[in-house]
Amino acid sequence: MTDDLDDWALATRAIRVGHHRTGEGEHSEPIFPTSSFVFGSAAEAAARFSGEQPGNIYARFTNPTVRAFEERLASMEGGESCVGTASGMAAILATCLGLLKAGDHLVSSRSVFGTTSVLFSKYLAKFGVETTVVALSDLSAWESAIRPETRLLFLETPSNPLTEIVDIPRLAELAHDRGCLLAVDNCFCTPVLQRPLELGADLVIHSATKYLDGQGRCLGGAVVGDAKLVGEEVFGVIRTAGPSMSPFNAWVFLKGLETLSLRMQAHCANALAIAEWLEEHPAVRRVHFPGLVSHPQHEIARCQQRGPGGIASFEVTGGREAAWKVIDSTRMVSITANLGDAKTTVTHPATTTHGRLSPEDKERAGITEGLIRIAVGLEDARDIRADLERGLDGL
Ligand SMILES: Cc1ncc(COP(=O)(O)O)c(C=O)c1O
């Protein structure tokens, strides 16, 4: 089966890679809910622990269901190695703990998930890793922020919630010229729409909680990259510190990956329909969506992404009061922080996902009080539109 792997298209890999059928002949991937694995003898146990013999030891290190998920996602992202983690934040933390040390410097996009910013500014700082934040799409700002001790550049593209985009190949070239690694949080696009490793990045980070699951059931994350950085350094943190992926969650993600290609196409089509409609609405000041020609990096998105994604944000006239009115007038759309679900979700970033940022940081990041983020789901676009229209028409 694996002989064909290199020739398979992404949709096929998403369904077929990673399942090594057991003697039972099961068609669907099995779940291995076990915390440890049994050895045939004391000598075999010793050989496994010393690393002389490959194989499972303890589920904090490896588990066959998690391994199946890791193999499948690695193949889809085009990476040598993948490590599953307990959440997307655990993936970012493990990457930093594995690849950075006290005295190292990190350059991060200003437009990353709010909790990621807090991880860098509050917690990594305690261990002597300093972070400089820059505007995502400003390549000269990245260049000026890099110092001799800079080890890692970190970003999300498209960003959350403003869907800003950076030219990954150009930033990767800059990173490598200056001896840095480039990590891309690929949560919004998934490998169906964007493969950062092919574009020159060194590491791909995922919150599997989002589109990889696709139905809002489980927390999980992953890091993909080469065998040394990910298979040794990041994996070393997971097996030692313990934010490992549960086998049940890995199984849910395996099932999610099987439909990822189809779902992403449907999310893109629905989001484009909603974004185009919002752009024409008189109560909407601005729509942020890479699929719109008005998006400042629309052309870059067309080159490096295979679709615009399912997330849009829009600013209503009337600040927080108006934004909350639109949100509170919905009857179907869910008011919840998650995204990447079949169910459309809506949030007010300034008071939820980005609520912990200082007013100055919010302003710098463009998180205004009138901004609403919508993660467009798979319901009929006409029903999503009718649900948003109720509040918007009343403004
Ligand atoms: C872009 C992005 N990265 C990472 C995370 C963190 O993922 P998790 O909630 O699985 O820890 C999130 C969560 O919303 C996110 O939106």
C-alpha cells in the first residue's frame, strides 16, 4: 500500500495513509485505549527502553491510533515527521520548548491567536526567550526584527481574525538567509488549501481542534516537519512533559481527515458567498476575506492557497454595541469561540479570543470593537445569511 503513496493525491492520502490493518482485518482504523504496552520478556523491555528495538512502551510516548493520525497528516502536509499533541497550544508550546533555549529570540507576527501571544510574552519570557512582534505582511519589518540570536519566526496565514496573508516563500527565504526557522500555524487553511513546507517553511503547526476534526468534538494539535526537528526535538518534549494526544481524539481526527478535502471546498464556497453579500451590506464598513478582490493580499492568496478558506471577519458601524446586537440577534449561528466546525460560529474577538490583549495591543492588531468573526460552516448559505441579516438590518 505504501508503495503508491508518493503518487496519491491529497484526498486519497487523507483516507488511506496510516492505517496498518491488524490481524482482525478491520476496515476502519482501530482505537487503542491503553496506557502501556506489554513486552514478551525482560530482555525485550530493556531493548525497547534503550531504543535498540523499536515499538510501543507507554502511551505518553507513542500509541498506534495516534501514530496513524501522525502518518496521515505528515503525508498530507508533505513532512517527514509529525507529532500529535493534546491541543493546538500544546503543539506551539512543545515546538518552543524543543527548539528554543534561554537567550534565543523569537519573531512573531502580531496577528496570531491571542493565547499564542500570551504564551510568548508571558511564559516564554520567564524562561529567557524574548519575542519581538511585527506586522504579518510587512517583510521589511520581519527583516529588521531578526537579530543574531533569533532562532524562530512564527506566524499564522491567513491570520485570526483579520485573514491577513504573508508571502510564505519570500519569508522562508529571508528566514533561511538569516539562519532562522520558519513555523507556520496552518490551522485556517489545512493542507487541503495550503502546504507551507512545499512553500519553504520548516515547521507546520495545527490546532486539530478546528478543521481537522471538523465537527467540534475534540481538542488536539500537531507539529509537522523533518525527522530531526519534529521527530526528535519536539517529540522529546511530548514524551517527557506529557501533553500527548489521546487515542480516542486521534481516531476522531482520522475520521475528520477522511472528509477534509470535500469539507474545505464547501467551507470556501459558503464563506465566499457570505463575504460577497456582507461587502454589499450598508451596515458593514469592511469585510476581511482573502477571496475578495478588495483583500490587500488577494493575489498572494491566489498563488499560495488553493482556496480562500472558511473564515471571514467584518466590521460593523456602531462599535461594540452594534457588533453585540448582530451576534445576539442570531438564532441558528452559534456564539462560541471555536472555528472550523460544520456549524457556523460567530465571535466578538475584542471581548473573547483577543480579550486578554491590552487596549494598545488590540489597536495595533486591528481588533476593533465593531469587529465580528464568522467561521462559516456547512449549513445552506441562504440560512446563514438570513441569520446575520436580522441583526444587520436593524443597525
Ligand atoms: C490559529 C490558532 N492556532 C492555535 C490555536 C490553539 O488551539 P487549541 O485550542 O487546540 O489549543 C487556535 C485556537 O483557537 C487557533 O485559532
